[in-house]
Amino acid sequence: MNKPKFETPDITQKNIDKISQLFPNCITETKDENGKLKKAVNFELLQQMLKSDIADGDEAYEFTWVGKKAAIVEANKPIRKTLRPCKEESVNWDNTENLYIEGDNLEVLKLLQESYLGKVKMIYIDPPYNTGNDFIYKDDFTSSSEEYAEEAGLFDDEGNRMFKNTDTNGRFHSDWCSMIYSRLLLARNLLTDDGVIFISIDDNEVENLKKICNEVFGAGNFIAQLIWERAFSPKNDARFISNSHDYVLMIAKDINTFVIGRLPRTEEANARYSNPDNDPRGVWMSSDISVKTYNAECDYPITTPSGRVVEPPAGRCWSLSAKAFAERLQDNRIWFGPDGNGTPRIKRFLSDLKHEGMAPTSIMFFKDVGHSQEGAQEVSKLLDGGFFSGPKPQRLMKRLLTLANLKDDSIVLDFFSGSASTGHAVMQFNTDNNSRRKFIMVQLPELCDEKSEAYKAGYKNICEIGKERIRRAGKKIKEENPLTTQDLDMGFRVLKVDDSNMKDVYYSATEYEQGKLDMFESNIKEDRNDLDLLFGCLLDWGLPLSLPYTSETMGKFTVHTYNEGDLVACFNEDVSEEVVKEIARKKPLRAVFRDSSFSNSASKINVFEIFKMISPETSVKVI
């Protein structure tokens, strides 16, 4: 029987495995810090294999900063953490497919690597803008300089820096770049091949962010730097320019696979089409047929119905050859004006448009997508108070959801969720389109200032604001749409990052003397329950965290069945052989028990034999 790792993937080793598939001769072995053998790359040999394509010396084009290498190490480093279910703070726990996860998003992204690898259609993030005041997440981007290691700031119990990235910090830009870089490295893994990420940002870091995205996602996958008109009135007290916009970077996982969602046609756009000649094919608009690029075959005179001869404008020619023009003239696709004496123009019918809907533009005006004050008013009205600064308006989020071209069951992830504007928008989007898109919100439970209105209203941290917003938004949507939202998912499961469910002896039993092992009758921490263990196993096996499960009693034992047999678990003490056989008869894909479920080694071996006989395809693990 296999033993679960209960540790996030070692992405460095995964990358080495990928290299070994391409260049097996470049893989060797080395010893880790514990003296155990592990795979390693012979870079000298790998360089020889790729000799002609290696960027050597100082003339290679790259973007770097102090702490970049440490950020890469931080992103790839495994952690021993878990996600603990919190049913009492959830809404419709048993049936919802939405998730709200509390914790440092770097840790959460690591924990989701197996369960959501390549499954997220859209990511939207609104990370802290580097203004000199915003909170930067706790990361250990250690540099070689001692003064940076001793930099003024706050430290948590594990020695991780937690600080406000003020502009007096010598690494003002570097620290921000390291923070976002490690998270984007992990986020990319979660996107589907046709997935897309949107990142809100302002002028302070947009240039650095774009360079980072080009490196992480590939410059060829950059789609647009959208401009959002966030302010509806100028600031007359601005020193130089009243800054009225922010940016939203849009990058595809694979631009050759991604198909953008087009915008619904507006009445204004349709009004440009008319039918002055009562053409039976419907409304049309005309366009110039002259072009600047000269072609002798397209330089010819045209005689209008009135008999006037028209030559191409000076230095130009027609966009159509004489033959092509004659074909369109015969098909009544050339317009000479109501009197038949005008310059020829080609008729383009609304019914002939290649795509449904309109192509989006790079500028998003507030009249179309809302402004920052509108976003603040939405939260204030919903929560009966202005408890959050800078939330994005729902109309902006709806625009981005549209551009992402979501499928009916797509997953949308926001790992800087703040007031949960994205979760609110997904629920409203589902209501408008009768769809079942799902969201995953991730937010650090950053404490609210005790002097703030949010704290006085009872919200101790940002997560409490976000969760309450989703609760109230879901309730409001159902009240306003009682007939169409009966079957729509307005709930969410709350999960919280915590230390591993397992005691240290689980990972390093060899470090304990035999006489002391009696102290560890169970290798599971005393404060963990069945649900904690079940969700820990889901992460270890890479199963989604939003699927349904049932719990049933077999005699005095409780058996949990996840998603109709993807996993069956029993965490009771001294599980009987009959219950083991009953679980095996379910023929699950996976089965898990705890070590103390068996009185001795013989009983444990017997379980393996039972499954080999009744359900040989089942993967069995003991924790």
C-alpha cells in the first residue's frame, strides 16, 4: 500500500522529469540535504546538447531584479500545508461547486497544483498596486546582502517578513516583482490550454508587470493592454495630470488556442446600417473601395449609372480588380449613392458579418463598464457601509468574463479576491446567461484596522467582508430572479490554509528513537476530524475540492464516498474486515484508511489482499 505525501508537488523535480523525457542522457543523481539520492540535471552536458541555441554572456535580452532567483526557488519549493473545511461559514456546502479559500495565495496556489492543473479557464487578479502603502504578502525572498535580511519590518512566528513596501525600501520595485512573479509562475500551470488571465494594474508597475508576463506566459501570448477609464471626473488638484485610468493586461495561455468572446451588438452599432435601396438581403453599410497600395490591375475607370466616369483618387487604386468589381456590380453590391452619380462604394451587409457580436476595443470607457466609484457604491449598498476601497464595478467584471469566452462549466479563479467582486460577478453572469460557471476566490485574512468602519461593523478581516458580500449578493440575485435562479449555484465552500494534518513523525519517523514512538499512537494531529482528513486526501490525490460526497454508517464505522467513488475513505479505529470488503465491493478508484484503522501489520496487509481480490484496480493508501 502506498503512503500519501501530504506535501505540495516539488515543481523543480517535475521540471527535471520533463527534461529527462527529452534528454535522458543529461540526467544524473545527487544527494539531497538528508543524504538521499535524487534526480539532478547535468547542465554542462545539457548545454552541449543545445550549444548553438544557448544565450551566453551579458548580451542576452532579459529582465531581472534583486531577488528574482529566490522568487523562482520560492515558487518551486514544496510545502506541508493543507486546506481545512469550514462548513459553518459556508453556504450550501453539500451542493455548491464554488470555493472561498482563506490563506496566503502563494501557499494556496501550491496546494491547488494537482487538483486544478490545467482546469481554470479564466484568472482575474487585482494585486496590490505598488504605491508605497499596500500590504505585500509574506514571502522569504532571501538575498545575499545582510542588510536586506535585517531589513526593518515585521516577522511572523516562522521568520517570514511581513511588511508595507514603502518607497524608502531599497528594493521597492524588486520586492513587488518577486511577489507577483512567483505567483504567476504557479498560476500559469492552472490555466486550460484555451485559458486567459487578466491583471489589473496602474502606472507604477505596469511596465515591469508586462515584462514579467512576457517571461512567464511568453511574449507571443500577449493579447492586449486594456485601458479602463476608472474615474468619471478629473481631479483639479492634480499636480500635473489627472490620472483617470488603470490598465488590465490580457494574456492567453496559448494564443493559437484561445478564442476571444465578442461583445453583444449595440443599438448604436446597428444604427450604422440601413437599407436605402430596399435590398432584400437586409440592412448594410458602405465602405470606400480605394486603397493606398497601388496595383496596376486595380487602376481602371468606373462608369456610374448616371454616365459619369470616375477614376481612382490621385496616388491610389481600387481595392477590387476590374473582374471582381464587375461581379459585385452584377450582384448589386456596389452603391453609387441615391442619385446614381456618387463615388462607388461597396455594400457590406449585417447578415454577412463573419462573427457574431462586436470586436472589443482596447479602451473600456466608464459609460460602458462602470467606474471605481460605481464599484464602491455597489459594495456599500450591499453591505450597508463603505467597508472596502477600490472594488471593481460589476460591469467591468462582466466585460472581462465576456472576453474570456467561458464555457458553461468553466472555472474562474481570483487569488487576490479582496471584496470578492469576481465571485459576485460570476453569480450574476450565470443568472444572465443561465450557465454554471464556477469560481474559486482566494484571499489572505488581512486584519482590518481597529479604527476602520469595517472593524466597527464587526468585520475583523478582509475575508469576512468578501464572504458576506457573496452571501448577500447570492440572496439578492435570487430574490430579484425567483423563477430563473432556482437551480443556480449561489453557495460556496469555505476552506482555510493550515499546517499539515500529520504530525512530524509521519514525515520523518527515522528521526525518532524506537522507545519514543509510543508517544505517537496516532500520526494525525488531535484537533483534526474526518472532513479535514478527507480534504487532505483530495489534495494529495489531485481531486477537485468542489464535488459532492456522502457519508454513511456501516455498523459503528463511518464511510465517506467522494463523487460516487472517485475516493472512498474510512478513518475509524480498528476497521472490521467486513467493512473493508464492503468498501472494496464499491470498486472505488481510490480508497484510504488511517494507520490506526488496523490493530497490527498483518491486518494492514490483509486489507491490501482484500482489494487485490475484490477490486484490483483500486489504488489503496494508508495515512
